[in-house]
Amino acid sequence: SYEQSPRFMEAYNDSLENETMDMGNGENQLREDLAEAMLETSNAPNRVP
């Protein structure tokens, strides 16, 4: 099964909400969480080739 971590989705939603007010900071935070999530999923058993 594939599940997004609540923390990742929270940060993603916050970034979308704050995009117009604070685009730079939200974008950086989203990028960091995206990179972290990609690392987590790449280590998951169902992602191994």
C-alpha cells in the first residue's frame, strides 16, 4: 500500500494556502518535504525494483 505521511500532506496544504502571501518560504518548505518524502518512498519495500 502507498500512504502519504500526515506531516507531508500538512506541509503541502499549508504551502498552497500561503502561496500568495509567502510564496518563497512556502515553496522552499514544500521542496524540502518533497525531497524527504521521496527519500522515504524510495526506501520503501514496494518501491524496490
